[in-house]
Amino acid sequence: MNTETSAVAMDEDETPSPEFAHAAMEYGIYVDAGLTHLPTARAAMARMLEYAPPSLQRRLHVKAQSLGLIPAPTGYLDDGTAVYALDNLAAHLGMSPDEVKASLGGAQETGENHPAALSRAAIHTVQ
């Protein structure tokens, strides 16, 4: 994997999970082969981001915002995690809400134990 292009790093005291390392290795193979446009490559990237250490997730989020890749958050959770409205993401990306859902893979799925299974009361909206 080409690590020279990695502009965002995790904290030195964090150890990446085996899931993160595996997804990063898999995505690196796609990068090296020039195949990042494939759905399987995007899925590997999504897994890599899902399992990334918290400091790396925060840095990537800030970088994506500074590059205009994502809109301003709709709100925040108690722990500071940004929350986005699907319609806002779709409009910002020039996609339909269904296309955004599809591009997120399983990230938008909710369940009793999934972090996205939130009550509206847990989201502090931006005024």
C-alpha cells in the first residue's frame, strides 16, 4: 500500500484493530492496482473507516470538512460525534438519498446495539 499519500495519521499510542489492519491491507491492494472505483474497493474503504482508531476518525472527519467533501453536521451526539441528515448529504454530494444509502453500504443500518440506533433526544442539533 502506498503510505506516502497518507496525510492523516492516528495517535502514536493507539493500536489499530486487526479488522482495521485487514481492511487497510485489502484497500491498499485496490489502490496499488488502480481499482479504487470498484464497489468492492469502496466496501473495503468503508470497513477501514469503520474500524479506524478514534483519533484517525476525528482527523479524517476534519480533513473531509476542510476539503468540502461533506456538509456541516446537522447535530452532534453527547460524545461529540457528528450526525448528518441524509437529505443534506445527498444534496451536498449531488446524489439521491437512495444513492447515498447505497454508497454507505451497511454503515447506515441500525439495530438495537448499533451506534446509529439513536433516539432524536440524543442528537443535539446545530442551530
